[in-house]
Amino acid sequence: MGGDAVVAETVVLAQDDLPFPPSVEDFYLPGLFGAYPWITKFTLLVWLAVAAIIIFFLVAYRKPKLVPTFGQWIAESIYGFARKNIAEDLIGHEGVRFAPYLASLFCFILLTNLFGIIPFIQISPNSHIAFPIVLAVISYVLFNYVGIRRYGFARYMKNSLILPAPFFVQPILIPIEFVSTFLIRPFTLAVRLFANMFAGHVILLVFTLGGVVLFNADSIFVKPISLVSWAMAIALTFLEALVAILQAYVFVVLTASYVSGALAEEH
Amino acid sequence: MELLAQVEGSLSAVGYGLAAIGPGIGVGIIFASYIQSTARQPESARLTQPFVWVGFAVVEALALLGIAFGFVFG
């Protein structure tokens, strides 16, 4: 009997004081300035990311030295990684001309993802699907454009839709290939990044706010469990760091492999 | 009719738990295969790594669609 009362009390406390459980509404932040409701934290963060990346690379390459400074070393490592390990390894020798795009994409996604765990920022613009959609559309247009420019529209379509297979499976195969290449690819590219950042933020909210709810509970035996909840939140923050890097890498690797598929001679 | 048991709210969380089984197995198979192939032929580790991540991302997309649709239709 007493246990029931405690549980009920906990839930009421949660609903009064805290937005618990977290919901989609937590992602719609109010405008920063009253008169301009469209300037939200996300707007600011995206411009901050763009400015930070531009300034970092400009400063790092302003006076390039033979023995690099620390900043130049970081910048060269990132660009070298995008150029050698992604562009050249996946697209081949001609992939070098896509290295600048892949490197910028990687830096931008990585930085905006990491905003999700940097203290006091702690939300990633990519947890709103609008931003991943724009990135995915750029990659989608890019790989179709290079494919069409290389082969012309008809041959590009033939290359990407008609696989070497017996003629009687083609009626099934061509629609499947069309859907997977031209519809599913950009969709999953956007949704993957969005869902990872969204789910990561929700998980952190659940454990942080859940800790507060447990701490506010009446029972003395329930209160200490909040420490477990907060410890989980800290551990999951490190997991989110891993996810942020991994998703930036995956987005760039998939873009590179789509470009390489569009440029490939035949299947 | 007398109510004996009642469920309130959304079943999205349960549904997502079910939806995550398949991708969970799939991701497990991908990394298991990568470990196995690397153990058999260590020099191929660098070569197959991009495919591991691409395959992982494609399989994981199913689980992530589950998260997204859980909120969309929830």
C-alpha cells in the first residue's frame, strides 16, 4: 500500500516540476530574440560551426611550415584522412577532386554532432531533420550530377538500373534498383544522421531528468538510485561522442561510395 | 464490462523493442564477419573496413527508422 503511494507521488512530482518523460516538444526551442522568432539556438549553432571551421582552416594554413605546428598538424590530418582514406580508397584515383567536399562535409557534420555533448550547448542542430535533409540533398545532387555528366542521362540510368541478370528478372530488378538508388539513398542518408542525434539527445534527457525525478522521490530508498541514473548519463555522453564521430564518418563514406558507384564503368 | 487490466499511453516503446531485434542481429553478424575475416587474413583489415561501416550503416538504418516512426506515428 505504502509503495503505491510513493510511486504515485513520484509521477505527480515529475509532471509538475519537470518535462518528464522527454518528448519531441523538447527539441523546439524558443527564438533567442523576441522580435525574430526564427533566430533559434540551432541557427546560431550552424553559423558558429561554419565560422569555426573556416577560421580554423584559414589560421592553420596561413603560414604553412615544413615542420607543422599543432594546429596545422590537426588540419592536415583531417584533410589527409578525407583525401587518402575516404576519397582515394573508395572512389579511386579520380576521387581526389571530391576530397575538398568530403573534408568540408566531414568537418561540418562532426562539429555539429559534437555540439550535442559540449557542455552548455548540448544539442546538435542535426537533431532537427531539416539540417540532415539539406546535407543529404547536396550529396544526392552531387552523385547524380557527376554520373550524368560522365555518361549522359540515358547511359547513367542504364548503368545504375540494369544489372547483369537474366532478362526475366529485370521487371522486378529495375524497380527495386530505382527505389533503392534514387529514393531510399537520400532518405536513409538524412534519416540516419537525424535519428542518431535525436535518439542520443532523448537518451541523455531520459537519464538526466530521470535522475532528478528519482531524487525528488519521497522514499529514502529511491533517492540514491538517482546517482546511478546520472552515472549512466555521463557514460552515455561518452557513447554519444563515439556516435558523433562515427556518424560523420559514415555519412562521408556513404557519399563517397555513392559517387564511386555513379562513376563506375559497369556493374 | 468490468475492466480487469488496462494499458494507457503508447505502445511505441514496445514496438521499437521488437523492431530493434532484426537490426541488432544484423549488426552483430556484420562485425562478427569482419572479426572473422580479419583473423583469417589480417592484411585485409584495411581493405574491408569501409565496407564494414557501409554495411553497418545500411542495417542500422532499419533500427533508426523504427525510432523515427515511433515518434511520427506514436
